[in-house]
Amino acid sequence: MNERIEKIASQALEDIENAKSSEALQDIHNRYLSKKSELSSFMSKMRDLKAEEKVKFGQFMNDIRFKITTSLESKKAALQKKALEERLNKEVIDYTLPEVDLKKGSKHLFNKIIDEVCDIFVGMGYQIAEGPEIESDHFNFELLNVPKDHPARDMQDTFFIDETLLMRSQTSPVQAHVMLEKKGQGPIKIISPGKVYRRDDDATHSHQFGQIEGLVIDKNINMGNLLATLELFSKAMFGEKREVRMRSSYFPFTEPSVEVDISCFECGGKGCALCKKTGWIEILGAGMVHPHVLEMCGFDPHEYQGFAFGIGIERVAMLKYGVDDIRRFYNNDMRFNTQFKR
Ligand code: DAH
């Protein structure tokens, strides 16, 4: 019996040696190792053997099967290697084929302006602060000197979520958050970019837009510091030749309050369509932080003063790049978005 088995085994090894494909190997596997194979049929003969012969015969069969299996495996690996080599030899890479045109993404103009403005202020030693877009009435209005029923609320007719929560209508509440965190201890020098929401919709007003808030609190801060800061910013953002002027204005949380204009960068101040023939372009609101706001936010107004300003992100972009409609920032027209790649 053993002789017959040895013969089958050597036939199997020979077949493996001659096999030319993995399909052929699979056939060999079925022929010699499957349950229905002749080799397997010998296993049933075990029954008739004595105990010690059983062990010996079992061992013998295992060795045979092991030889065939390992030989099958190594032949399979050899065939695969050969196939791969053949493929690599045949394959020619055509370097002259045009590359696949992968579209490279780029920053949205909105974020580019944030980066530019923040870079300028970080260069002046400001830190970047963030605040929540869902804000409480208390922070969005009351801590900024706008109590319930104050007429200034009309200008920021707002998206309320419930009685006390709303989508913030300005980035100014970040001022209050930062001051309260500082617990009456200056200095503070922050800039805070982010989205704000109002019930607005026309070519220059969108229900969602961006602002950048600035706040400086320290001892001996005055309007001169504010003016110098805004001059530095305007020249860095709009060109060395820019001049800055202030007009008195009103914001509930600053006193005095100013509207800040820069000399028109289109005509240099002579008067053109962009500046509506005035030579000046309004870019932001600012002022000295109201003593009552300082007090409500934990700062002693006899010891500390501060200035604040708020810049409209899209407004800066529209002026700088001549964008005609604020809604272009939000309707995802790639022809608009990809214009500002560099
Ligand atoms: N929060 C004001 C607005 O949305 C803008 C503003 C004006 C911010 C004066 C300031 C400021 O910090 O001092 O209309």
C-alpha cells in the first residue's frame, strides 16, 4: 500500500513541477488532496490497522500530504513571480502622455481677507480670539450697552432662536467674553474674525457676512492709539499712500464713536465712481470702549481705557477687488471663487 502511495506522491510532485498555470495547480490540488482523491481513499484503510501501525501510517500520510502541499505552494509563488516579471517586462510607461488634470483647490476670498487682516494685526502683537456664533442676548446686546427696547437693536434686527438666544449680529460680543475672562486685568490686544447674521438681503448686505473685531484695553489708551493703529492697518491693506480720517458717529458700546474712511485707492482722493466723487471710502466703525461697558465686563474705567473697531470682511474684499455684489461670496459660482487663487 505504501508503495502505491509513494508512487502517487511522486507523480503529484512531477505534475506540480510541470504545471504551467495556477489553474493547473488547482487541478492538481483537487486530483491529489481532495476528499475524493485516491490518496484520501487510503485514509479509510486506517480503520483496519493496529494501534501502533495506525500512528505510523498516520505519520506517513501526513508527511506525504505535507510534501505535496508545500510543493504546490512554492510552485504557486514561483508562477506568480514569473507572471509579474513578464508583466513588468512587457509594460512600457509612456512619459509623453499628458498628465491627469487634477484641479487644485484654493482659499475662498472670504478666508483670504481674514488671513490678510489677521496677519497685519498679529504683526502688531494682537492675539486671535474666537466667540460663539450662537450668542445670548446678554452678550450680543446687553453687555454692549444695548438694553432691551434700545433703538439700536433695530439696525440689527436679528435671528432669534428663543427668548434669549440668537445668531450673533456682530462680532462685538467677543469683546465682552475676552474682558470677562481677563477678570479686570489688562492688557488685552485681540482680533476676532467670524461670521455674523442679520435680516438683510441686497447687493451690499447679506443675511450672513463676516466681521473682524478688534479690541485693545490697557492703561493710558487714547484716540491717538486708535488712529495710529488704523493708519498702519490701512496702509498695509490698501497701499502705502492711504490716508485715514475719522468722522464722529454713534455706537452704543463706544464713546466717542467714529466712522473711519480711507482715501480712495482707485483715484487717490481726486474723486471717482468708487468713492462716489468724495475721495474717501468708509471702511470700518470704531471708538473708545464705553466706560459702562468696561464696568459691566469687570474693568475699572478709572484705571483702564480701550479702543475697539469692527471691520466688514466682504466690504474690504469688495473694495479691494472690485466685487459688485456681496451675494457672490455665497452662491458658490466657481467662476467667481477661482479668480482669487494667487
Ligand atoms: N459691531 C458694529 C456693527 O456691527 C461694528 C463696530 C463698530 C464694532 C464700532 C466696534 C466698534 O468694535 O468699536 O455695526
